[in-house]
Amino acid sequence: MIYSSENSANPVTKLFGIQYPIIQAGMIWCAGWELASAVSNAGGLGLIGSGSMYPEILREHIRKCKDATNKPFGVNVPLIYPDIEKHIEISIEEGVKIVFTSAGNPKTWTSLLKSHGITVVHVVSSVKFAIKSEDAGVDAVVAEGFEAGGHNGREETTTMVLIPAVRDAVKIPLIAAGGIGSGRSMLAAMALGADGVQMGTRFALSYESSGHPAFKKAILDSGEGDTTLTLKKLTPVRMLHNRFFDEISAAEKAGADADTLASMLGKGRAKKGMFEGNLDEGELEIGQVGGYIRDIQPAAEIVKNVWDEFLAAEKELSVRNRFFLEQNPGKSSY
């Protein structure tokens, strides 16, 4: 058995003091205090996505989240954010207990955060950076595969390949991300060596998500192959196909350099699409799994459904394995 509700030894639930090893990703423009507190209240770990917030807005969201839940929650801080020092400072001042860092060098802030008693997790897309993160002293890593939405790794390593490779490389708790949106995919990630999972797209399609209704509908209407990892000359990002994506794609095929692409991206492009609902001109960051999700649910229901499906899939696999052994005596398993 990989995990059960009676098993209190899971490294992720123990590290964060939560009930289920289910983490909600700190997505820009989708992950405010309402979503984070709802996930935490349901027994998972909610994260405030600070990448879309001015410093004082982040402070407001932290305080509102504290008022809305007495359960553990955290803040996701992209290290490429221009006001990173202020975000780190505010997280410390407001007594945040858990910080997920991403898109940068974990050595830069880990020691300072840990000196204030903060649990630090870093998001990686390769074995190389998982090892660097462990060496930097982080408490856990999120290994995010190529399937994930938003900013991603240039290596294009899929979750199926990345998780076992990282598991073999580091000893700290490992959280799988990228293409995970159900209990069945959670079970697969755990079988590959993960101690828990982080989901973005599934929680972006929650009622508490601050994403624009038009953005959510665009995800629901999407299908297989409707997202692509692009902007590799800048910071790679997976986005839903739309007019802006077509323009970027055409420019890349024509050999546009990084400065040209940066000029086309401009400022506020993600806000325009994900928060304001401009489906033509906005940057619509979402993962591949969005092509298979067909409903919007309360965050608490998502946590419960994923967990229940995980347990059911684990039980089904156990039954199938037992049946195989009965039919093939002398063999260890399939």
C-alpha cells in the first residue's frame, strides 16, 4: 500500500502538518487567499500565488487567508519577480510558515527564510536543479514535468520520466507536478516515487479561483493538443492557443530573437488573459490536463474527489494485482 488515511508517516503531510498530500499550485492570477484558504480548510495545502501581486496586495492576501483558515497555508514566490525582496520581507513579517520558491536559484533566499523558521520548497524541472535545491537546504522539492502550465523547463522532461529520476537523486520529500488532475494520476505519481502532488490546472477550474470566467470557459472548451510550450528564448511557458499564441508562434518560426519576443510579450499580458478575460490578446497559461477537465468545482470538493479517487484506484490496483498472483502462482506481481 502506497498510502492510507491511517498512515501518518507520509513525508509531505508530516512536513506541512496537513491531512492529505495534495498541494494547490500558486498560480498567477488564479491563486488568491480565497482559493488557498479553501484548499487548506479541506485538508490540503493552499498557496497564495504572489507572482501577480504588488507587495502590499500580497500582504492583504496573507492577512485575509489567516482570517479564513487556521490550517497551514503558504506563499509561492517566483524568484524572477521584480519586487522579490519585498515579497520575501512581507512573507517573513506576516509570519508565513511555508514558502514555495520557483524560477530562480534556491540558494539566494533559502537560508534567510529558514533562519526565520520557514519551511522552504523549491520548484524544479530537472534532476540537476533538484540536486542543487537539496544542496541549498530546501525542505522539499516540487518536480514539475513538461505537461505543466505556466513557466516550465527547457528540457521538456515529462512527469513520467522526471519523478523517478529525481527520486533517485535526492533524499528530501518529493512533490510531483505536471499533468496531475485526478486521483488516478496522483496514484501514478506516488508509484513513481513522489510523496505528494501539486495541481494547478485542476484548481484553476474551481469556484474560488480568481481566474476570469471567460478564461475558465476557454479551458473547459479546450481539447487534446490545444496547449504548447513556447517562448523558449525567454522563459518557457505553456499556454492555450489563441491569437496571441499564433503571433508568438509565427515570430518564433521566423527566427525572432529574445528582444523581439520580449517586446511582443510586453507587460500585463497574463493579467489581460487570465484575470481580465481577453481571450484574443491575453497570455492564457494552463497545463495539458486542461484538455480533459470538463467541470468547475468547489476547491473542497476537488480535494475530496481527488483523494477518494486515489484511494479507490489504489484499492483497484491491489485487487488486480492479487488476481494476477492467483492466476500466476509463483510470480511476484505484474
